[in-house]
Amino acid sequence: MTLAHQAASQVHLAVNLLDAQSLLAAFGTLGIAVVLFAETGLLIGFFLPGDSLLFTAGLLCAGSATQPGHLSLPWVLVAAATGALAGAQTGYLLGRKAGPAFLARTKSRKLREGADRAGDILHRYGHAKAIVLARFLPIVRTVLNPLAGILAVPARTFALWQTLGGLLWTVGLVLAGYGLGASVPNVDRYLLPIIAVIVVVSLVPIGLELIRSRQTRQTGNSA
């Protein structure tokens, strides 16, 4: 069964918010904008599959226009960029107004760890590089935007670099999926392994950052 047919058959099933195929089958191109807005703009969206969603959408764009589940590449790019950019800007504004109170009340260990990593990245790399790099780090890209607002990162600086980072992230992953789908016959047969690789690769920087932070703490304690 092809990727397009799998996507079409899932429309009638309950939507799995953790499954990119399920989200695309249920909501199509509009769902891309909504999911990316929630993941990058609302702290409650940290669990959503942004990376795999973008890549899978690119694969669906590479299929035949007559196949069920086919997506239009231009519209996918527009939806992805719109959701990611509007979400980040919303997260920043929410952070300036209500971020400290929310982070103080949250019981989510992942959000607290993400906030710590985002703060460390901002401190270590500076505003510009941190804002761009955060786009490629799950959870961190959710937390950094409100954290930038909390830490009073200049609005123009944030808007400039979140736009650059957002376009690199969304356009890059969509075109990567499209390129693979257009060049490899029946690539949908390997979709699950491909998505698994994407998830693992996206988590590698977080793992390296955790190891580095732990080594830094151990060095400070031994000193």
C-alpha cells in the first residue's frame, strides 16, 4: 500500500496527535499550519511531531496529483512557514506577558528541562545563533520563544532571527522530504524507518547538550 493510500485510509480513524501521517490525513495542508503554530507558539504543544510532519508532508507532495493524500508543494511551504513564524512570534509575546507565571506553575519535567536548555543556549550562543539553532531542537524550539520574551530579547532581534530560523527549518525539511520522494521509487515503503531516523537525529543535539551540561556541572563541583 502506498503512502498516499495509507494517508487516505486514516482519515476515518481517530486522529493520533503524535503521528504525522494521521495528522496530515485528517487535516491536510491546514493542519500543518495549526500544528506548527501550536508546537512553536504554545507551551502545551511541545509534544507535537514538527520535524516528521514537515518531512512527511514533503513526501506527500512528491506523489502523483491524482493519488489520495497528495499535497501541493507551494501550499505546504506557505502553510509551514506561516504556522512556524506566527507561532514563534506568539510564543514570544506570551512570554513577555505571562511566561514567568506559567513556567513557575508547570509540573512538566520536559518543559522545565527545555527551559533550562533554552536559557543555556541563549547564554552560550547569543540571541541570533540561539534563536536559529532552537528551531532544529524539539521541545527547545517550543520553550525558547516565550523564554526570549521573558528575558526581554529585543523584539526586532527576535523577529529577524526567528524568521530566518523558521524558514530554514520548514523549507529545508519539506524540500528534503520532497527530494527524497521524487528521487526514490516507492519510498513510502520505508516511511516508518525514515521517520524514526528523523526523530533520532533531532534528539541527538539535545542528548549532546545534556551530556555537556552534566560534564560542566561535574567540573564545577570538582573544582
